[in-house]
Amino acid sequence: MIVRALRAFGRFWWEFLVGDTPELLGAALAIVVLAVLLRHQRDVAYVVLPLTAIVVLVASTIRGTKRSAGSEQTVEEDA
Amino acid sequence: MNTTSTTVLILAVFGASLVEMVEALTIVVAAGVTRGWRSALEGALAAVVVLTVLVAAVGVPLIHYIPIDALRVVVGTLLLVLGLSWLRKSILRSSGHKPQHDENAIFAATTAELTQGASGSRRDGVGFAVAFKGVFLEGTEVVLIVVSLGASQHRLGIAAAAAGGAVLIVGVVGALVATQLSRVPENTIKTVVGVMLTSFGLFWVGEGAGVHWPGSDLAILALVGLFLLVTRGMVWTLRTWRPPVTPRALVEVDG
């Protein structure tokens, strides 16, 4: 029972943090590193931190459109 | 902490709770209709009690024992992952690249599944379990948001109250118009909450690491505006320049 609960707990965090978009976790960690590195150059940080988030969001979303196009194509091929 | 961040906190928690609880209510109503209301309501109530205990058990020690800057970096990272993920999903849905979430379809699928082997007795283990699981799983994300936002601003009570308010409203409205759940503009709410979570996440990561944003808490509003613009721009761009292979798919049942 406890093992099952721990497994479910681990699965929840894996799905939540990684799931099918590991790039988002990578981006969040990269932003943390950038924030630490740029804490004394605030003017740069004000631009770089949001820009990093936007670039990753755009890239990940475009990857999502390719994946959805691929799955639709597969369905059509199967049919 | 000024009223700007408190207002954004309340709106973010309330919106996130609203979306997740609409999804949970669909499952509870399906369990109630097919397996009996008593078991479904008991299951839902038990899940709410467990989630409330989780907020108190995890949130209160976080506030008292973890250094605030470290807490803000960790919380900011979690909010960034969650916010970017919600934004990505809502952009794909709005641009037609991912099926819309359809509560009617989920209700029909769950009802059909639960009708098989319905016992008809007053206490039903399946009905209890399905309702508990539905509320608990959807509520876990709400707990995460309540604890993260509440703890990082030392506003756990306000965050919990905002989530409680959303649960109450969804419960009352759901009881009155259970069949109208599909009219809730879920993707719009998810977009707005995704923008808020991403903005909060970026703000707290910066603050925790020592980057103090210009205008202090007002920077959150600037970030919200920026991410709203980016989201709208991406939806427009994807619709115009990268339309889906087939028109907007029908519904999504499992996500």
C-alpha cells in the first residue's frame, strides 16, 4: 500500500515536471541559473529572463503543432 | 507585499481552482447519476478533506522553516513549469492544433463506463472511489498552486480562501445547472491563469535569486501584459500561418 502510494506520488511529480514537455522543465531550470548569474546585472536580467521564457514557449508550442500534425497523419494513414 | 500581487494571487488561485473543479465536478456528477449521489458526494467530500489537510501539512511548515529566498526560487520554478505548460496547451487548443476539452463528452464517457455493473444500493464503493479520485487528482494541482503562491508571499490563508471560494461556487452552480458545465469558457480561463502563473514564476525566481524587478510588485502586471500579448500573438500566428492539418478536432476526453 505504502509502495503503491509512493509510486503514484513519484509518477505524479514525473508527469507534472517532465511529462511530454521536458523542455519546459529545462527552461525553468535555465532561467534559475540565468537569474543567479545576472543578479548583479539587473538591466540585462529584466530582458533576458522573460525572453528566455518566451523563446522556449514558442519553440515548445511549435513542436506541439508538429506532433499534432504527425498524429493526424498517422490516423489518416491507418485509415 | 502590496495589493497588486495579492490581487493577482487571488485571481490566479481562483481561476486555477475554477478550471480544475469544473473538471472534477463533471466526474462527481457522472458518478452520482450512475452509482448514487450519497457515495459520490461522500467520495468528493473525503477528497476535499484530504486536500485541505495537505495544504495545512505542507504549506504551514514551508512558511515557518524554509528561508524565503530559497522558497521563492523553488516555488517560482514550479510555477514556471506549470504556467508554461498551461499556456502551451491553451495556445494549441485556441489555434486548433489540440482538441478542446469537452465536459459533455467526458460526462457521457464516464457515465457509460460507470453504468455497467451499477449496484443500485445506497452505498457504492465504485461511486465513492471514482468521485474521490476525480476530486483528488484535479485538486492536487490546486493544492500545489495554493501552497506555492500562498507560501511564497506568506498569504496561505488568502490563497486557501480563494480556492475554497471557487470550490463553493462550482459546487453550487454545478448543483443548479449540472448539464451546463460545457458552457464554462475553460480554455480562456486556463489561458489567463497560465499567464498569471508564468508571470508569478518568473517574478519569484528573479526575486529569490537577487534580481529585484523595477517597480517591485508592479512588475508582475508588466509580465502579465507581456505574456498575454505573446499568447494572443502566437494564437493568431498559428491560425494564420500554420493552420492545423484538419479543422479543429472534436473533443478531448482525457486531458
